Amino acid sequence: MAEEKSQASSSKMLTLKASDGVLFEVELNIAKEMKTVQAYIDDCEDIETIPIPNVLGKHLAIVIEYIKKTNEEYDAEFEKQWNMDDLQLLLLAANYLNISGLQECLCKAIAKRIENKSPEYVRKVFNIENDHSPEEEAKLRKEYKWAFEGVDKD
Amino acid sequence: MADIVSTLPDAILCHILSFLETKQSVATTILSKRWKYLWRSVPVLDLGRSAVTDQNAYIRFIHFVYSVLLFRDPALPIQKFKLIFGYHIHQIVRPYYPMDTITKWVDFVVQRRVEYIDLHVDLHVGTEYLPKLPISILTCNTLVVLKLVCFNVVELFSPVALPSLKTLHLDNIMFPELRDFMLFLVGCPILEDLSTFDVAFDSEESLTCDEWKSFCLTNLTTADIDCYCNHFPLKAVHNVSSLRLQIDQENCRNDFIHTFHNLTKLDLFCSSLHYNWKMVIEVLKHCPKLQKLHLNEVELEEGLWTRNDDNENWVDPDFVPQCLSLHLRTCYISSFFGLHGTELMLAKYILKNAKVLQTMNIWNSGQPEIKQQLSSSPVASATCKLTVYYVP
């Protein structure tokens, strides 16, 4: 009896609906890796279509693929395929969906891309607006002088 | 694209910063107001490779580190401490002795439940003088990974207690005696990964055979042991499944080699396969489940290995090692000179007796004719693929 039940639950399919309306049919055990989705299922047992309002179809597809395939080799190759914008949006998605393995992989990947780069480069790549006053910035640069020595000019 | 990253929770941004060196993560303080204080919640102190060439640079460096230690969130533990510090001993004059300062930092992180320490202090004075290892490391009960390069472990007055330690990598470490090193290992009961390179001892005294007879690191799965300069009791690591071993014939007496019941992968380094072939067979006899073997011949300084002229001639072993008959799938032989008879005989012996061998790769720096000799030699396994690379 127990065996039958587990077989039934692992082949049960669920539909996820991305923010742009794209639908994805996934197995229950794949969907459960997304803790946000798991929480949804726990609350409403009979649900068949779960809305994912914060994530585009393009990114949801990548996330689902990641969950299905993930292992060390896959992780190493995975991050190389995406540009910085996509990495950030994927991290946003992974954070919303609460998938710890993917979050870890993406944090590492993003760190790698900004490693040894100057603060100016990092601002550019993340589109961060500098709202420090010039005086404040100068004060910080002086306080942590050593942190600003010998950085890549890129 | 908009600034997405800044909308992520603090914890995620701090996690990204935790993969960067502290120098860079502190520099993010100037990115924007949102980022001003994030670096203070990063539980990592990674000072990377910090070399100072003069007194002023040194002062700026320690000023920076003390600022970081003072301003970081005091409630937060420090998970990782990494420092590779190089300086020229005559460039930093008294009273600034770097090891005093570094020892204080180590004490600080140990108190804050550090789990990972990677410490290397290079004095650029050769191996004659090694800095003293901060002893607070030896009783840090939260430590999981410890990597040390270039230290002198002085006499241990209180027992080593590293109950959480799973990974230990030692490189260029001096102990007073081999027994002190063994006592160190006794203090690491759950160790899984052990690597030793250039571990030396002030005193030549070797262990009495019985003392460490039953000592074994039961959780150990991977070991990298350098036995050239000492008689490290291999029994301590006999549970491993993967072993990298540097060994000389001189070590192989008095029951030195124990049976490695779980060993499936062996990387063996010795000098001159020609003189050490008997030892290689002896080792194989003690690895009943071996699946992957890599034999490496290295050039060693004179005096570090023994040349035993008795072994110049090949003699078929009295019985075929079990691993050859039942388990060996892959065999690599590097730096094959093939000039003398025994190297070639060893390779042929393996080919002739390894019944499930799939791959045999040989890197040949000797005469090219070796390839033909091996190709026409009898092979026990029908599926064995033999490749001989010529490396002139």
C-alpha cells in the first residue's frame, strides 16, 4: 500500500503559471523543491495550477531545468551560460521560490563575476545608483584605506 | 535594467559578499547607502594573499584588519578565516612582530566559533625558521576545516582537542617528534580528509612499534601521506577509500604496510620503479579491493631513497595480488623509463594478471620500442585498452 501511494504522488503532475502566462507541467517532487510552492500546496491541497507572479516564463524554465538536473558538474557549467542580468533575475526567482541549492549556486556565480573588480565596475554591472554624498564617500575611502589599494582598473 | 540586486534581502547580499575577499567586500561600503553596512554582517574574514613589502604598508594592513574586527556585527560568529601572509623578516622592524598580531587575530576568531581556518605565513627566510603555530587553534571545538602552511608546532602541553575537525591539510610543518604528530591526530577523532606534505620532525626518534598499533582514524576516507622523511604508521589511515602515498622501500619493513580493506583508488609515488618494484607488489598485496592505480616515479634527492641492488632482477611474485585478479580496472604508469628490465616486467605482469582491466595508460620517456614490447605482451583482460604515450 505504501509503495502504491509513493508511486502515485511522484507521478502526480502540477501546473505552474509564470508571470507572462506561460504554463509548465512539472512532477510533484520537482515542484516541492521550491519551498514557496510547497507552502502553497500545504495550504490548498487540491490545487492544480499554481500562479508564480514574480517570475517570467523564460526564468521559470531555467529554474525547473536546474532542479531536475542538478549535481556538481551541472552547477559548474550552469552559471557560465547566463549573462549578469539573467543571473540576477534568476537569483530573484530562486529567492522567491525558496530553492536553497539554486540560491547558493547563483550567489557563487555572481560573486565570481565581480571578483577583484573595482566598486565602479560593480555599480555599473548591478545598476546601483550612488546616493552617497562626495564627502561621505571620501570619508569611507579614508576609513578603510587598505580596501581601496591596488584594485583592478578594468 | 533596474537595480535588481539591491531589492534582494540583506542575507542574500551578504551571502554573495561572503565569497569575496574581505578587502573587496568592505569596499562595497561606497557603492550606495543600501550597501554601506552590509559588509559588517559577512561571517567571513578572508584576507587572501596579503604581502607587505615595507613597514608602512604593514601598518595600513593591520589597521584595516583591526577596523574590520571592531566594526563588524559583534553578535555574528566568524565562520571562515583565511590569511596568506608574506613578508621579509628584515623589512618589519621591532616592536612590530607580525606573528604576535596574527596570533591575536586567530585567538579572536577561535573565540567567535570559527569553522574554517586557512593560514600560511611566509617569512621568506627558507625553512630554517618557521613561525610558531597559535595554540588556540588546537583546542577549537568548532573547527571543521584546518589548512596550515609553514608552521612550527611547539611542544604540546595540553592535549589537542578538535572534535569537529573533518579536513586537515598540513604543508611544511615541523613537530618536535613523530609522537607529537600522532597525538595531534588522536585529537581529531572524526577526521575524513588528511593531507600531509613536508611534515618534518626535530628529533629522529621513531615510534616504538607497539605504541600506535591499534590507532586508526576510523572516519577517514581520503588521505595524502608523505612517508619519505618519516615512518608514519600507515595503520592509522588504513580505512580510507582513496589514498595518495609517497613512499620509499626503506619504510617497508616490520609490518609497515597494513591492509587497506576499503581502498579503491591509489596514487603511489616512489623513486625509481626499477628498484622499488618489490615494494609496489607488496603494496598491491595489501589493497585487495583496488580498482584504480596510478604509479608515479619521482626524482628524489640522494639520501632520501634507498637503492637496493638486490632488486635489480625481476622475480615473479609467489602469488598474484587479489586486486589484480578481481578488481583492478584502471592502471596508469607515469614517467616510465623502461630502460631497465624490472619496470617493463612490472607492467607486463599487471597486463598478464589483471583480469578485469579496462584501461592501461603508460607515459613512456624511454625507448620508443617499449610500446611494441607491451602491445605484443599477453593480456588477461579481453576488454583492456592499452595506450602508450611517448613523452620524450
